[in-house]
Amino acid sequence: MQKEHRLARREDFNRVYRRGKSAANLQFVVYYLPQKEAGPFRLGVSVSKKLGNAVVRNSIRRRMKEIIRLAQDELQPGLDLVIIARKPVAEMEYEEMRKSLNHVMKRAGVLKEKKRNPKDARP
């Protein structure tokens, strides 16, 4: 993840928790807050010690960041995001994790609206 896309300071995390909105499913919680100045989205990831040892937590963290990196073109700019992994994530495969993370981001409304082609509309 590029430096401009990182949410690293404790104050930034706390600001998103306090002032932001959230959406959740069984595997993830997403907190999001629009930035004061429009810029690229910034991401913070949180994985609790309850999910496993350091190896397991870092593996989950790396997979989550890779999923976001691959979907960064679909994310709205100017948002601060904090994603928290819940317990079921520890047993998930990459593809399941990707689908679940995309689902919760759609629920949160942090993905860009896809432009529909009028030809694709059903009569």
C-alpha cells in the first residue's frame, strides 16, 4: 500500500471511530469518514489478538490490504477507512474474504457508482 493511502496515526483512527459512520457484516466492520481536504482514500486495518498469533494476524492484514489495493480504483476518493476483522476471518480463504469485504464496502457506500449502460437495461 502506498504511503499516501495509509492511515497510521492513533489520532486518525480515533477520529474515524468517533465521527465516522460504520457498516458491518459477520466478518468485517468498516468505519468511514470524508476527509476535510479531498485527496486519495486512506486505509487503516485492525486485527485483534483474539484472531490468533502474530503470524495469523499479519497474514490476515496482508490479504485485506491486497484486496483493497486491487479494488482501489473502485473506492471513492477523499475517504478515511478503518477496517476491522472479526473472528470468522481467521478461517476464511482469500476469495471468500474478498467477496465479504466487497459486500461490506458496498453496504457502507464507499465504492464508486458504476455507470450503467442503457443498452443493458431490461425492458
